[in-house]
Amino acid sequence: MKYIIVCISLFFLSVGTFSQEKESIEIVVENDEYWWGGLSSIGHQTPYDKHSEFSVNLWGNNRGNQAQPLLLSSNGRYVWCESPIEYGISNGKLTVTSQNGKIHSGIAGSNLESAYKYVVENYFPSNGKIPDELLFTNPQYNTWIELMYDQNEEDILKYAQSIIDNGYPPGVLMIDDNWQEDYGTWEFSTRRFKDPKGMIEKLHNMGFKVMMWVCPFVSADSEVFRKLAADGLLLLDAERTQEILWANTRNKAAVVRWWNGASACLDLSNPKAQEWFKGELDNLVSEYGVDGFKFDAGDAQFYKDGLVSFNESLPNDHTRYFAEMGLHYPLNEYRASWKMAGLPLAQRLRDKGHKWEDLEKLIPDQMSQSVMGYAYTCPDMIGGGEYQSFLKTAEIDEELIVRSAQVHALMPMMQFSVAPWRVLSKENEEICLEMAKLHQQFGEHILQLAKKASTAGEPIVKPMELAFPDNGYETIKDQFVLGNDMIVAPVVKKGARSREVVLPKGRWIDENGKKYKGGKTIEITVPLERLPYFKMLK
């Protein structure tokens, strides 16, 4: 029997600039019940069961990745709130608390699939649009690992040319951080780019679409900073005003600490700030031929410390304002999101380290994205996106990069950054090349699944329990389902040359044409060059 104990306590308190009502519910977790949701960056810790002991607070914290005030159960139960929730399990009970929003909970059918369909239809229906098609059909390439903070015209063109010269299909090319004059000054650095418009034209002629890295921060003391501060387009310090004789404004802009230092931050709760930022981006499109943008930062924790905004907002709201900017540009990418499921935004997992324990997280973290309603997803950069891992070439694990490419190949998107032809042996690089070609081979199929997601809200890739409910597949974390009829089983453990694969009932055929009867677990050999996948026969 499924039941929910609701303990609601109401009182007024101050959170930021709000006065809110606190609401709390308590749910007894059943013996055979598993729960997902909340945060993609800890998807590898899910599903939770009655023996779990943990607590997570989403208020002002998306943990560097996509967040959603949603919990779903393998027994058909759900929890949703329009505002940030704190949730956790202790002594067999799931407690969910909201400081300023009503908690919706109930039962929709009897399994994860039925609960998922219910919340999609009722809380975040898809809008019929998808991000740019090229994100799905071809590999993506990001300049970060190869160039880091030395983004420059000459080396970007060399990187692009090396992609073509080594036989990789062109796709989206992302030019990462430090191409610009300064944060908030969205013009190409004249020291490092002699002819940016000509550069982008050359990239287009090679077959690439070009994205530029941007963020909501503004370098303090810059000319743009002074103008935006005077116009009231920056988030303010708690003191709001300042008394400095030579200042051009009494507005006291807040200074936020982030990974690139200390900066002011756009107040995107203000429509005029949105208009200014969009104008800067539109200028890059019209003046230089830029195709889209990688929207980085925007994490809720940057907005927690008593900042004052044009419209009363929770920290998480600012993450959403930044994400909404991407809706103007079909070619986009986000790492931080709040309540943007069902909308046409490409969502990448947060940077993973170049280590096997992080590779093991890729599939369950991506499955967490899917269960939360984020369909248009990318599992970080191949081999890991944490750049310090690649500073010493001698420490690069070639097997790890190959297996990472295999995890990516049949995901909705695959993204290279470190150049395989630079760091791998020829034979290992050839495997990565084959994975890039495999993704392109399945590109049209993946694109059709993306279009289906845009109308039905159905994820492109799914955990086994979502695709084949009521079979006891809740804890499978090393294989996933593409669409509804293809099981992909990459290798995520170092040195593994065999693995088990769970096949549901039915008849299956693998990538080599070998047939299997389902309803059981099989053991297969997985040499380094093999990515196993299985298609259900009709």
C-alpha cells in the first residue's frame, strides 16, 4: 500500500527579501521503493531507498549542474514544488520541506514511467522546439582543453583544421573562455584576434557552426561596469548605495567571488539588463556571424549572499533568468539550470575529472538528467573537462579516453575537447574516430528522438527502469536505453575485457549481428575497440 504522511507547518520567515510560508511533508519509503531526482550532479548516488541516509538543500545550490524540485519513485509516487526544496531520507522516511512554495505530492500509476509521464504533463510540458539540430547529428568540439585561457585566432583555426585533417566530421565548434576583451565586454580581444569575422567565415567554410563562451559576470572597474552600474543593471550589495565622491553612481554594485576572480553580475531580473545582454549577443551574431553561445556560470550559489535585485528573487531564480536568455538562440549550451526541463536548451554535465571513478558517474548522472525531464543532454567532454587533468601528458590514461568516447557515442550529444590525435596512440585514436563516425551514423535517429522529446516529453536516453519498468532494474547504472528499443552497454571500469549486460524479455541483436533471447543477464567480451549495443527485434 502506498501512503503519504503530510506534516504541514506554516510560519513566516525572511529568506532574501521574501516573507514566506514553510511547508513540509513526510513520506514513508516502502520496502521495494526507489527514488530519483533533485540534482543531476549526484545522480550516481541515486536511486535512494529506505536504507539511505542523506539530506540535500536546493535553496541557493544547484551543485554546479542541472537542478529540479522534483522527486520520482519506482512505485509511481512523485513530489514537485515550484520553489527550492530541502529533501532527505532518514530512518526510512523521506522528508521534503519548502521555505516558500506549496509542495505537490501524490501517486500516478504504479511505476517510474507512469509517475514521469504525469509530472511532465502537469509541471513542465515540452514546448515543441529543440536546440540546433547539429548538436545531435554530429560531434561537438570545444577549444577549452587544447587552448585553455589562451583562446586565439591562429590556434583556433589550427584546431579546427586538425579535426578535418584527422578525418573527424565537422560539427559545432565552441570557442571557450577568454576570447573576449573582458567579462561583460563582449568583443573579440584585438591582441589575439586580428580578423574574427574572417576567422568565423573560414570555420563556416570548413563545415562548422561556431559558439562563443559567455557568462553573466562583468569585470569590476571596467568601462562597461561603470556604465551598467550607473544604469542600474547590476546586482547590488546589501547596502545598496555608496558615498564616494568620484563615483559616477550611488548604486553600490555587488562583487561576487567566482572561479575567475571577483566580478559584478548582471541583474537579469531587470528586463533592461536582459535587453542589454541580448543586444551584446545579437551584435556578435550580426557583426561576426556567430551562430550561438555557451552560457557558463549562472549557478544559484553565486546569488546567495544578500544581493539586491530589481525584482524580488530567490537565488535559484537568477539561474533561471540566465537560462532563459538561451531560448533566444537555438544553438546553446548550459551547465547550470533550474526548472528548465521541457525547454530547448542543451544541458551538459558538469566538468568531470580525468579518472575512472568520474567515468563511472557519466551514465547515472545523465540518467538523472533524463528522469528530471532534461532531454537534450551531453555527458561532459570526452576524457573529462577538468583542464588540470591534462596539463601533464604523461599522466593521461589512453584507455580512459577511449572508453569515455564510447560512453558518448550513442548519447544525445558527444563533445570532444582534448584532441585524440595529439594524446593517443594511432590505434587508440582510430577507436575514437570510429566512435565519432558512429555518432554521426546514428545522428538522424537521435535527432528524431529529440523531436519526439519536444512533443511528448520523453527523454532521448533512459535508465533501464524508466524504459522497462517493473522488472527490478532500478539499480542498473552501467547501461542505458536509447529511445525505447536499443540498450547501450559501454565499459566504465579500467582493464575490463568482459562485462554483464541485462536484456529485458524479447529478442535482441547486437552490433555484430549476434542474436540473443532476452529476459536474462548475459556475459560478453569487450575488447578495447568494442562498444556493445543491442537492438530489440520486432
